[in-house]
Amino acid sequence: MSEESGKALGLQPLDEGLPQEVKTFATELRVLFLDLGVSLRQHGIKYHYNNSSVSRFLSGQRMPQWTFVEELMQEKAARGSAVRTEVRIHLRTLYDAALQAAKPHDKAHRLRDELAVVRADLDSARVHEKVLEQAMHARQQQIDELQGRLSLEQALRSQEQITHSSELAIRETEINALRDQLAGLRQDLERVNARISDLEQHASEVEIALDAAEDEEEAEAPALVPAEQRLRALRVDLHHIEKLTKTAGWGGPLGVTGQKVDDIREKKPEARTSDTDLDHLVDLLATDLAQQVQASQEPGSLFQRFIGERPHGAYSAEYKASVLCLTLSAVHRSRDRQAEQEQWREQAASHFRSAYPQFLGSPSSTGRKFISGAGYVSKTTDQDREDHSVYRQRVMAAFEACQDRLNPDLQE
């Protein structure tokens, strides 16, 4: 990248005092960023970085997390110019060398990078799992439909004493082929589930190592231990709340509020956690909570009001309110405000009890049945009901884990 291009972005020439590995990586990072044709401000707005943070990354003054580089490559791919695999590997090699030169003892930084990669792989594996499950469901529906047609044809031909063995054989062949496909999909799903299990175990091990590394960091700076311990507890609390929303499948804070919560939970370098910023986060959470409480009081349709039934949206709003209350409780815990912590914890329990289990909806209907005059219709199987029951239990367990973490009586 030319010096003129760097100045156009508001960047100064690289400091000659930087380690050579850092200068090499920063130069390549600048080239990648320039290819996007965006300003520091435009990129910062889209990916929630401060302009100053992006500037320091590109100037070699601060090492970014690897996710920052991944975002640049994803943006380039979205613009029709995907980064080749060998270039990606080359950038990662330069990044590792620069990180080692800039922060040879920063074990926590490297572990956060590793955890981000593992989580990305885990998200990809879960998407693959969903795709396989949908494909299996589609094959099963085809088998059920063909089996129903075959049974109907056999019955009709038996009554008419007509034999069309060739047509029946075709149906049998189609069903057998679909069953073979279904068996193959089941094997693929088993492999994906095993990979998910391995990735979850790996993520757990990295998180434990990261906790230990952060403990070492705190031990090296005893004057910061009390404040850092509270912020670390806040991040752990927010991870538990995130686990609840992921188990339920939805429900975390969105927009600016959600981004601030994510920045603190993932300990991004640009995330600020001063008392003033936490006060601002409390205000944002309270505003979102007021909106959800109002939504939970919506009366629903005339028929629902007549039969005394709440609309599903009201239950959803109650659940979202419980998540916001848990987050408020966690923030107040980090400020050592036990009264407010307990107040919001109790409100979270109240909203959750009002929402559970209705906000989780009804079991899926993966089965099929034939009704004369109506054809094939969906039906809820025993497996569907069992899966939904397990789902409900997992959500309840995740919520209770959050409640226990935020219970002042159970804290050391």
C-alpha cells in the first residue's frame, strides 16, 4: 500500500521502532483494508469498532484479535473478491509472528483468538447439523408419502383384482432408494454430532485455559484485582445468560444494547467498562425492558380477549424481559450493588414464570398421516413430544443456572 493511500485513510507511516514482524503484518493488513475502498469510520460503524481502534490496528500500535482480520476477508468476499486459501494462511502466519513479537507473553490474547476460531467452527457445524436434520425430515416425508400411496394402490388393486406388479416394484424401488439416502444422512449427522461434541469439549478446555491466563494477568497487577475480578464475574455472568438465549434459540438484547453486551462479554479491546459506561448500559437495558413490558401487556385479538387467552407475543415479550432483568442484575453485581442485583434477579424470575413454557411454542410435527378427502397432513409424533420436553427442560436448567449465579446468598 502506498504512503499516499495510507494518508488518505488518516494513517501515519509505520513507526520505525516497531518489531519487523509487526511492520510486515501491519503493511499486509493495510493492503487488505485498502482493497475494501471504505473509510475507517464506515468500517467501524458496520463492525462496531472505534475509529481510533481500527487506526491503531492498521498502524501496528495494537494487535487486533484475529476476528478483525477475518471480518476484513469476509467483507472482501462479499464484494466479489474472495481471499484465496494460501493468502489466508499467509496472513495467519504473519499474524502469529507479529503477535509473538509484540506480546510474547500474552497468553490470554492467543487463547481468545483460539476460542473465537473454535466458536466459529462450532457455529458452522451446528448449521450443518440443521441442514442434515432438514434433509432427513424431507426424505422421511417422501418415504411416508410414497408408502401411503403404495398402501393405497395395493388396497385398490386388491379390491379390483388387478395386478400391476411392475408399477408396485417401481414404488418399492423409490422407497428403498430414499431409505438408503436417509441412512446415509443419519451417518453424516452422527459424524457432525461427534464433531460438535469435540468442538464443545475443545471450547470448554480453551475457556478454562483462558480463565487461568486471566488469573495470571490479574496476579501481575494486584492493584487492579478487585475491579478486574468484578468485570470478569460480569463476563462470566453474561456468558451464562448467552447460554440461556442460545438454548432457547433467541431472546438476547439487540441493537446498540446487544452490541455493548457482546463487547463486554467477549472482552473486545475497544470495549469500555468504566462506571460511566456501565451506567449508560443500565439505561439502555432499562429502556429495552420498558418496551418488552409494554409488549407483554398487549391484549391480543378480540377472540383471545373473549376466551381469556394471552397472545403468543406477550409470552415472548415476558421471556425477553426476563433476559434483560438477568443482564441488569449481572451489571449491578459487577458494581457491588447487592440490593439492585437481587431486585432485578427476582424480577427476572417473575417474568420467566409468566412466560414459561408458553414462549417455547408447541412440539414440531414431523410425522405424516393420510386422511381420506384431505390427503397427507402433518402430525406430532411421540419423538416430537419427547424432543420438545427435553428442550423445555434444558431452557429451564439454563435459566436456573443464571439465577443461582446471581443469587447473593450463594456467592462467595
